Amino acid sequence: MRNFTSLVRHLFPLRFISTTPVSASMGRRWKKKRPGHGGPGQRRDRPPRDQRQQRPNEWQDTFVKENKDFEKFYKEQGIVPEGEWDKFLEGLRSPLPATFRITGYKSHAQELLRRLKGKYISQLLDVTSEDGELLEKPQPIPWYPDELAWRTNYSRKDLRRSPALAKFHDFLVTETETGNVSRQEAVSMIPPLLLDVQPHHKILDMCAAPGSKTAQLIEMLHTEDGQSFPGGFVVANDADNKRCYMLVHQAKRLNSPCFLVTNHDASHMPNMTVPSDDADGATDTLAYDRVLCDVPCSGDGTMRKNPDVWKKWSPGQGQNLHNLQLRIVRRGIELLRVGGQLVYSTCSLNPLEDEAVIAALLTECEDSVELVDVSNKLAGLKRLSGVSAWKVMTKSGEFYGSIDEVPTDRHSNLRRVSMFPPPDPDKLEAMHLDRCIRILPHHQDTGGFFVAVLRKTKALPWTRQGKADRRKEDAAVTDEAKQSDTSATPDPAGEGDVSSETGAAAKADGKGSDTGQGEEDDGKKEAEAGNSNGSEGLARPPPAKKAKLAWEGSYKEDPFVFFTEDEELWPIMRDFYQISDTFPNLQLLVRCYEGKKRTVYLVSKEVKDILQYNENSLKVINCGLRVMVRSRNDKTKAMSLFRLAQDGIPTLLPFIHGRRVEIKQEDAILLLTEENPHIHKLTAEAREQLKPLEEGSIVMVYEPDMSNPDAVHCKMVFVGWRGKVTVRSFVPKNDRRHFLLLCGVDVEVRQTKRRQLALEREAKGQTANDAANEGAGQEEEVDDEGAEEDVAMATRSDDETPATTETSDTVEEETSAIDSDAQSSIKE
């Protein structure tokens, strides 16, 4: 080796060839850290707080909030009332206030609201800012029902300086992690409210991720307390596979057996087969009662929370998305039953993405779809009517008001008729585009938004004409009179007959999108055919594509395997918990064919039918409510092989007649704050109920005491374990904090040095301003990481909710996690 090295040096006398050992020249451990960059002396070399660079508390100020094309475009459209243009721009350039919504079942949400108003907001009346100004306390959003949505505009600095605000923030953090509070932008709460959802409705959310609107829809299904299976369901779909898991994370927190998540291109959402109500063994195509189309858009209404839109905005964005949006809403109308309602919404103010899409859809559907007047809904919401005239802007800044004004040599994007207002003034007036809703940012300190509510009054025209055209081709009829007679004789289409309404997806497009995310057709066929808008353009549907399995070319999720009549595990579960014979045990499922079944899920009958009848045509990401988990000690059948899961106990409770223990509020606090309390610490009533029970999983139920104003006024149910001489609760950490907050126990979310200083000031009776100078030197020593933990309520909307990929049976089995959570101590 030494001779070889000498030979190399002799032949290649290069200075850059080094013989230094690799381990001595590479790796972090050999690099000496500079002061201020993580090494020794970092704290010593940091500048004083008042000399440091401002932390991005007002991070939007770092963006240039100007775009001349944006201002030119919207001034020409005239969507802003006269004299309000400066206020409009000022509103777009200001930060968006934080808004949150109280979720959950009705009685539970009302009790949480009572605690919020009585214990937290009432303490924020005299909170001042750093400058001594009185801060505005959180206010309910005036148009949201029952005061279940609130807005606040506190900064991070305010939350750090005020102990009262810190407690309020801890409450929001705890309830958000539990799922009882959803941080959601105010305007995004509007579409589900306008859908007028009833518990029996079949609902489709076509572009559902990240899932805050889906959560609203699920809540509306469960408006009646104690109803385990309301009869309706929610199909939440998204084209992006990764965002589907974000959607699962949001919806799973509501613990409903009546929803499923699918992964399909919304513009090509497949038909679903369900059993017919008329005859045994017959099937129908599923038709939805309600459809939500919150389509992908340019997002210029979100500039307040996404200031990078200022730089990226261009007039071509709306033109590129217009065709995709039209395809999605058209497919939604096809899947809607006659008499059902569809809500179309965007977070864009661009008429090409709003009224132009609605006008094009109404033109194609003729008199089978109408706009619904919702001016009497959501009292207190400031809104503007939709516009009936708009212009298309080119990259060079030229405007065209109709297709006839566009030169023939222009790009095909500008040659799309559907982007322009209908040329016939009578048809335009009959559309009633003024029934659309426009929300401007400066009117109620919100984001910009557009909403339209559509009702399907009869079968779509291309359904009747498409069937007639196919019959003519099959019969090879050449007689012109007979051909005309055949095309004029439509077939009746029932409410649920949407299977033949799939051919319109390319009627005005020429080419469809396989991703549903901003893909655009070339538009050449549209220009040649005049865009096929109007009754004369209702040509027969394109040839049907070859059927493709939902799993082709993608990862296949774990299977959904339902219990059968001879399931050996069911008698053990039924007898141990004395489950009622009325319980639908055939709706239980596991996520594996073979091996040990670890987690048992429950779905509603309607969801089960969808899974079984569409196994090879539908890509289901997740569904089912976890109701039981295999116990660690499963050697004997004296104790149940499966313990109850906290997620599913509210749904399962009406069917369980055994192993139930009625507890008092003091019992609940004891079980939630101590790890393994002895049975003798419980009240006498609870001890008597526990005596005859053998070891194993139990259900602990607290019934509300309405006569006591300090007691919890809603039912609390959580699972536990009865040991030989002890009893413990099997409640996840976040749910444990939530129950304690309902019981009036102050839960400490985290302890930072700033929090300690604030509590000390409160004990001394000092205000934040009095202690500012005194604590300045101490606060300089506080670590940045601690400051980041003490974050204020973010102003971002539901679009930035963190994703999760916990969907498989193995990942969702959280026995060890719940055990460790049960051992965590929470201070009273």
C-alpha cells in the first residue's frame, strides 16, 4: 500500500490530493462551533433583546404587497363599490384575525361555550397591550349560529405578557388538539351552512382536504345527541393522496362512523353502486342529496394570510383554472339527485373563476339547474351580489368583453366562450347571477370569498339526448325524419339515475384532467366547435374510456374485512360487555384478512354498502370508527380479549348494558388526575358498582347535574380498567385535558420561563407594564425555543393543518400510547 501511494504521488503531483484521514476532515463532530451558532458562549454573545432583529410576529410586513396587474384587473371589473377601493386594498394588506369554531355534538358544544364565556373571556375585559391600550376581547362572529364561532386579534407579545391571555391560549391549544375547537377562517365556514344539511342526507365533498368544511358537515349529521347512526353519511374526496391523509386527521377527531375518505380526480368522480330500496338484489347508482364544490382556485381572496399571492398573481391564473372548475362543478351536478342542492365556492374574487363558471354551467344545463336565493340566510353577514358583466385580461393588459372582440390569432385560452358573459341579455337575466354571494375583505375584516347555491330541478339535458343518440347509433338509423323523432323523444330519468350523466365532462372541454389540480386543455377543439355552449352544443357524450381499477398504479390501502355471522370474536365481546342484540355487529370490520385482529372498527350501514359494492372501482383511503382494541393480557377469556376504545365509546354506549359505572364529578377528576387510584378513594356509589365486576375494561359515565351551576352540564363518557384493588382511566392525554377543563380544573399545557414570570407577576399583583422594566433583564435570558413553544393562536386557516399518515391497522393501534398517556400527571 505504501509503494502504491508513493507511485501515485510520483505520477500525479497534484496539490489537492490530500492524505489526511477522512474522519479528520469530515463530519460535524470535528467542526468547531462559532460563538452564537450553537457552541459555547452562544448565550453570552447574543445581543440584548431590544437590539435583536424583530421576530416575524408581523411576518407579512416582509412581503411587498403590491401588484399593478392585480389592481388594474379588479378596477376594470368593478366588483368593489365606488369609493371603497382604498379600503379594499388596505383590508387586503392587513393581517387576518384569528378565528375559531367550537365543534362537537350540540350539548357538548354548548357546555364548552359556557365554560369559554364564563371562565376565560370574562377575564379578558381589562387586558392591556404593551403600550397600555385596552385590548379588544374575543367577539362571536355575528352570522354564525349559536355563537359557536369567534374571532380574536391578539399578538404573540400580548399572549406572553398577560397571564389571563395565556390561560385563554392554553384553553384553545388543548381543545384544538382534542378536536373540540377548530381554527378555521371565517369565510370558509359559510359553504356548509348554506348547504342546509339534515341528518339523513347523503353528502359529497368533492375537494375536501384539508377537512375543516368536512368536519362541519359531519357535525351537522350528528345534531341529535345520542343518535349513533343518523342515516346520512359524508363522502370526503380529494385528488391529492397526501392531502387525503390530512383530511383523515381532521375528520377522525369527530369520531363518526358515517364518513369515508376517497382519492379520486373530482372532475371524474366515479359513480357508486348501492343496493336498491325497491327489490332484493337490485342495485342503483348513488345520487347525493348535497354536494360541496370548494374548487381549486387562484386564491387571491387569501392575500391577508398568504401574502406571497401578491407576487405570484397574474391574469392567466383564472383563465387556466376556469376549465377545471367548470368540469368539477359539472360532475357534481351530475352526481346530485333531482331536488338536491350544490354549493360552489372559491376563495377568489376573479369573475372568471366565479360567475363565469356558474353562467357556463347554467347554459349547458338549460332549465334543469337554477341558482337559489339565499339572501335571507346567515343574518348579519355583509355580502355583495354577483356580477353579470366582466372582462378577460391578457398578459399585456388588454381587456376583452366578449369572444367576438378576441383576435383569431390569440392563444386558445382567450378563445373559450365560457369565460365571457352570455351574449344573449335575456338568458343572462334569467340566470339571476345576482343571487351569487361575494364577500370583500374590508366589510367584516375577513378574507375574500365567493359562494353560489345551485338546485337541480330535473334530469340534465345531455342524459336524455345522450341516451337517444346512442340508441340511434346502435340501430344505424339513416332516415332523417326518424332520426329527428328519436332525438326529440327523451327517456325519463329518475332521481337516482346519474350513471348516464357522465358523458358531459368533455362536452365543452375537449380533454379532461387526470389530476384535478390546475391542468388545462389545449382548447383547440373548443375554438373550432364554438365551445359547445348552448343547446345546439349538446352533442352526444364522448366514447366511454376503458374501465380502470381504482388501485392501478398506486399504493393499495389495507383491506376492509367485515364481521360475518360466524365471527368467533363477536360472542366473546357481546357476552363480556352485555351488548344489546340490536347492535349491528355485521357493520364491524378489521383491516386484515389473516393474522391476529388487533383493532375493530365500526361503520354505518350506508358506508358498509358503499365499501362492499364498489370494492374495485373506488379508492378508499380511510373510514370507520375505532371501537375496540386487543388487550395486552389476552391469555384468558375471563377478561375480554378486546378493551373498549375511547374513540368509539359515545357511539357504542347506547348498546352496552354491562360493565357500566355511574360516577360523580369528583370521581371523574380523581380518575383523570391520578394514575392508579385505589377503589376506596371513589365515592360510595361508584365503589358499590365496581364490587361485582371482574377485572377488565369498563365504561364510566357522568350524567349532568343541571341544578348545580358549577357542575358539568353535559354527559361525559370515558373508558377505564378495573384492576384488583385499583381503577384507572384509559383516556388519551388530549381528551383527558378536555374533560378536566369541563370540570373546572386548570390544566397546565406547558411551562416556559415566560409563563413562570407571568404567573409570578400575577401573584404580586403587578401588571405587564409595571413589570416590563423589572423583568427586561430576565427575559433576555429566555431561550428562543421556549418563545416558539409559547406561540399565539395562528392566523393561518385550515389549509395549513398538519397531515398524518396513520391509516393502517398497525399504525392506528395505539394501546401503548394510551397507556403512557394515562400515566402522565396533570396538575390541578
